[in-house]
Amino acid sequence: MSSHPIPIVDFTPFLDGSAKQQAADQLLESFKSAGFVYLTNFGIPEGEVSEMFGWLKHFFALSHETKMLAPHPDSGSHHRGYSYPCQEKEIQYSDSGDEFTIAPPSMKESFECGSEDNDFMPNIWPPEGVFPGFKEACLSFFWKCHEVEQNILRALALGFGLEEEWFLRYHETANSQLRLHHYPSISSELLETNKLTRISAHTDFDTLTFLFQGEIGGLEVEDPNEPGKYAAVPPIPNSIVLNAGDFLRRWSNDTIRSTMHRVVAPPGVVAKDGLLPSRYSIPYFCAPDMSMIIDAIPGTWSADQPKKYEPVSVKEYAMKRFAANY
């Protein structure tokens, strides 16, 4: 965290098999030291990422009434469909999970989807004919992200000294979530006075998250060695920003970090007439199957370093965190 806020790992050697263990070790070490990593050459061509950004920009340019034809349910446990600006709030739990803080409203709108086979959390789409091609584009990109997810989980398994498919056995049902984000243009004064946020400081609850950043920055990551000190994470071409979630931290017996992060005014951008420019991003959240019971990863505990947590039900853990964000 000295010369650069987070490490950069080229994923090519893992994908082409030329140095799989080396890439896996670099990935795991980044999670242990920073909780975050830039992953370059991760497996989705830059043109396909740009095409998805085109779809999301067109979607968010639709009228509010049109977007509300696919509304996010009032229940926070069903993360699908469209959420309007300030509908969602960030909840940050204590390590015990019994206490939490609520941040100011997030000035962003989003659209969420996942696998069409997810009966626990069905997708919510605009009615047929309202925005032709959008559903197909989202699902196609979701499955491309799912393939990236599987390769990352394989690399993590190798880093832990396990066989490649170890984590995949806990992620068989594609219980993941694709989000499209739009942060509307906003008065810089509202952010500076903390009346609104883009996204307040928080950790993610899942196994891992990766983020496609647009041209406008604003993501910041807390320095794990200096709590309260944040560093900018600017966009790097043909990369994703990958971070470990609270679930993976717990699963790893706290050998991996789940690091606080936030979205603020983009660095070096001068507000025009007091307004900051819009920002777009695409996060993908990877979580284990709801039916699983998770215990500490082999090799992360011993007689000298005992397990810190009891086994936990994925469904119980996830429902508590999901429901609190709305």
C-alpha cells in the first residue's frame, strides 16, 4: 500500500497455464495484504465490456416511469430490478454482526440481475418490447462474468494449496449478482457536507466482488495499515478491481482482508457550475450457494491458530445482510 494503493496482477499466466501457481500466489497474497487487487487480462475482451457500458447508459437514460416498470421489490432480500436514486442505503456491520451503522442515502441508481435459473431470487425485467435487447445483453454479460468468477475461484484454491475445483463446489448454482450503476451528476457541496454520498465507506458481504470502472473515477480503498486513510483507485484499461468480501474473510479464518471502500468525488475533476459529472460502473458479486454450510478453509487454522468462527449457514448469513440495505 506504499507506492500504489492496491497491487496489480496479470491473470494471463493463470488463464494460459504458463505460470498458474505463480499467478494464484500473487492473487492470494494481494487479498492477504490489501484485500483488493487490480486483475488485468482477466478474460473478457475490452470491446465486450464497452458494449455493456453502452447498454447501461441507454437504460439509465430512459424515463423514471419506464425504469420503474422493473422495480426493485421493497424487500431488501430480493436484489433484482431497478432501484432509484437514494432508495438504497449502505449498512456496515460490526465484526460480531450484532451491531451496525447506517450511512446517509446513496445518490446512485442501479439495475440488478442474475441467473434465470435462480428460483430464490427471480429476475425482474422491463416488460417485453419496452427496451429490446437489454435482457439478452445483461444475461450474456452475467455468464461471461460467471466464467471469470470460476477462474478466480480456481486460482484462489491453488493459492491455498487446494485442488482447483475446491471453491467451485460451494458455488455451483451461480448465486451471483450483476449490478449496473449510475451515479447522476450531483452538487459537489452535497458530497462535501455529507448530506448525500455516492457510496459511503463499507465492506462487501460476499465471497468476492469485481468491478468494471467507467472513465470517471471516485473509488477509494482504505489503507489496512492506517485506518481512516483512503487512497484513490483510478481506472486502469483492460482491468477489473477485485476485492474479498466479509464472507471470504470469515471463511479464511481472517487470513484474508475484507477492506473498507467508498465512492467519492472523482479526483482531479473540476466541478462545472458546482456539479460533478455522472459516473457509471458495473460490479459483479459472487456468493456461495444458499444451501451450503461454511467452515474454515483447510490450512487456515491449526492448534496454534484455532478457528475463530463457528460453521455458518450461507442463507442465514446472506439474508441478514441483504435485508438491511433497504
